[in-house]
Amino acid sequence: MRPAIVLMLFMIAAFAQSGDQQPLWGPVCRGDANDSAECITPPRVTYSPDPEYDQASRKAKIEGTVVLRIIVTRDGLVKDPRIKRGLCEALDKRAVETVSQWKFNPATKNGKPVSLYLIVEVSYKLNQSP
């Protein structure tokens, strides 16, 4: 029984290539003629293992969604995962540990990698057997 993972690429802010911590605000690039020169291309996940249920949560039949805020660095790594909405301590911990291992093609602005905040949802749902 593996939880379902939903990744929401919801841009909050990006950080400059130089590494300074001043947020860069801008529209998300859509890949069409309406894109501005200042748009930010969102990161794309390249490695995203699923977290596992722990025995106690499975036995208690806990289902739901953990919402995390993460930073995807300009190297495509996950940094500083924080729980925005939790489910239970054990599943929250597993979501943080697993999402911390994810890897991305980083976001870009003007063709250069930038760090970016994302909101990530990890949904836990027990398989329903007939």
C-alpha cells in the first residue's frame, strides 16, 4: 500500500542566481507567445520516491494529505521542507524525509537556474480491496 503523491508547482518566490535572498516575483512561463521576458520556468521533478505508511498509521487507517513548503535550489535539490498542514506526526515525518530526497531540474529565469519555493502535497490513501 503506497501513498499517492501530488506535486503542486505553486510558485511563491524565486531567489536570484547570485544567491542573495531577495525574492524575485514574476509570472510563470507558459511556453507560449504571451510569456514575458521576466517569466520563471517552474522546476520539473526528476526523482520522487513515494513515502511508505508506518504500521501504526496503516492500522489506524489514517488517510489524508500532508502539505509541505519546500525550496528547490538552483541545483535541483530540496531544502528546508516545512509542514504547512499535517496529518499525523508519523506520516508528516515520513513525508518530510521522503520529499527531502526528491530531485528536480531547477526553475529558470532568463535561462539561468534560480531557487524557488514550492507547495507540495503528499496524499496518503489506503488501497481499498474488494
